Amino acid sequence: MHVQDLPVSEHRSRLLEGMAQSVALKGYAETTIADIVREAGVSRRTFYEHFDTRADCLIALYEAASRNSLRVLQGAIDPSRDWQVQVEQALGAYLQALARNPVLLRTLFIDILGLGAPGLAARRRVNQAIAGFMLEVINTRHGPPALEPDMAMAVVGGIHELVLQAIERGHVDALPELAGQAARLVRAVAHMQPA
């Protein structure tokens, strides 16, 4: 099968992978559309059939990578365990997954914010999805509502600030070590909520 004969979703997936590979090699600032299509093995025309700009492609990559991270969180849940243990296990798995590609992580956490309102909107959608998952895990297994939606969003923001701090300090490899701190934050906020 030739590249031009691939299904539309396959072209899009290849473009996202091309963006990820180029960003991992060069960073977002140095990545061009020519780099993306070369890594993806598709034409420039195919790029423009899926994305208007390089920034649109980055946002799509950010959202796809974030869905994968959410699946990691979901996969680390063990309903037979106490919710507090589940939270720490899930956060450990999430932070381990983030640490696997430091250059891509930097792009997804920092460069996305440089895209202005569209990047911020994408970040908020992702944080909302993670906060929703946190609410589901805690509130369905902890009795009466233990965490309010706004506080769940604040916790996700706090955890992501810890990730940003690790990126800025060059300690991405130590992200899994933040699982305990992040879990303590979740527990502290959950226990502070009115019953």
C-alpha cells in the first residue's frame, strides 16, 4: 500500500508521530513542516489536509499524548486497593510515562503555552479530563463526595507545576519520585473538603 492510499486517520497518525519525532530531535522551535512531513513519510499537501498550521499539529499531538497519559492513569488503578494507594500508584505510572521522553515532555508542557489562547484551551481540556478521572476515582470509592471539581482541577494544576519545575531544573528523570508528594497533595485536599 502506498502512503497516498492510506486511510485519513492513518495519515493523521503518521503526521502526529512525525511531529513527535521531529520535536524529540530538535525541539518545537526548530521543527518545520518539512521536518514533520519527512518524518511522517507523507506530502506537504497531506499535512495541509489535516492541519492549517504547525501549531495545530502540536495541539493535536498534545491532546493525543495526553489521552495516552490518561490511559496510563486509568490502567494503574486497582479497585481492590484503598483509593489513597490507587492514587499513588496511578500518579507513579503517569509520572514514569512522562519521564520517558524529556524533549517531547518539555514541548508538551512548555511550548504548548507559547501558542497563546489555543494552547491554553488545549491545556485546560487535558487538565479537565485528568481532574474528572481523579474525581471518579476518589469520589466513587471514598464515600460522600471527598473532592469538589474545582479542587480536583487545582490539584491537577499543582501536580503539573511540580512537573514544570522538574523540567526547568533538568530533573525529568526524577519525575517518578514526585509520586509521593503528588499523592500527599491529593490526600490533603480530599480530606480538607466538607463532608
